Amino acid sequence: MKKLVFINACVRQSDSRTLRIAEPIVAALSKRYKIIRYDLPDMDIVPLNPRLFSERGAGEIPGWAMDAAKAIADADRIVIAAPFWDMSFPAVLKCFFEQTSLFDVTFTDTGKTCKGLCKAPKVLYITTRGMDISTGDPREQATQYLKALGALWNFGKLTTIAAQNMDYSAPGVIESKIVACIDEGLKLATRW
């Protein structure tokens, strides 16, 4: 069975509107993919610091980071669920990528440039934005970061499913936006 890595960076967990959208989509995809799930808020993920950087240089990689990097490199699909925070996504997701961006696992070099080692031809990014900011707006940096990381790691096409203006909409409108994103994701899941 093909493998899908699901990276959940929804810090509010059960209260997360983003996770509410992602869960049924991932459940639908689980019929065709073996799901490898990383719930980042439950993991002990920290930014690289001098000690970790030194250990990394000596080849001492935390076990979870090596396992996750290998799973990402081997995945047939990647799904990332992360709300829009501070014009991007929660810091735990950046720290996760920082810890799993491993030489000769997710990328290598040719002596002249970096070359990605991942094989996922498709990546799905699911998000909700409190503000009325669209994907591609200069204030929305998450999608651009994921595209850049995808270029380094050799990911294929990035698709973003987003609900926006969630903090300034009436409850009924918020609910309809969530349902519309779930429907969009479920349709995508049938051919993805």
C-alpha cells in the first residue's frame, strides 16, 4: 500500500478549525494510503540550538527526526494541516521541518547545488486564516515557504485548501466555509 505522511501542526488540537477540515480528508485518503501521522503539538520539538546543532554535525540525530525524515522521503503523498499564524504557520511546524531537513535523507548535493531526495509528487496544505488573506497574498508566507521547501526536498505539486476571514465571519458563515473546504478536500481525495 502507498504511504501518506500527515503532519498535524494544529496547536489547538480538538478546537482547531483546520484540523476539523483535515480529519475527514485524511480519513478518506486512508482507504488508499497507509497513514503515517505526526501530531506536532504532542511531540517534544524544539528549534535547533547550539547543542543540537553540534550533535547533528557529529551525526547524532534525534530518533524521531530521523524516522520522520525517512518517512517523508519515502512518502507517496504528504498532507500538512496548519493554521495561519503570524503570517505563516505555527513555529512548531518550522521546527519540525528544521529537524527533518537531513542531508542524504530529504536532500543531498551534487557538488554544485542541492538535490531533493523525496518522491511525493503531490502535497496538500490545509489551513484556516482568521484574516481575509488569500493564498498567494504577499502577507501569506506559509504557501511560499512550503513551495520553497518542496523545491529543496523534491516535492511535486502543492495544493492549498484554505478558509479565510474565519475570525470576522458569523458562526453560520464559518460553518459553511468549513463544510466547503471539507467537500473540496473529499473531491480531491478521490483522484489524488
